Amino acid sequence: MKRRPKNKNKVKLKGVEASKANSVATVAVQMGVHRSSVYRWRKQRQN
């Protein structure tokens, strides 16, 4: 089982930034999360 990073905000920000250049599905696979998580992070970042 993978260990989760201690600082989740940095990981989320990295995922949001990566999703601007790549598809959400690609970013989700690379980060090991569901694509809906990446969409949620993007939405939270907009607010």
C-alpha cells in the first residue's frame, strides 16, 4: 500500500497545475487518485 504524503495541499496544487497542461484522466493515473478528485481540486481552487 502506498504511503500518503503529509502535505496534501501541495499535492493537490501540483495536480491542479498538471491538469492545465494534460488531461484530467492522465493526471489522475499519474497521481494514483480518481479523476473526480482532480476535478474537485480544480473546483476548490477556483473558489
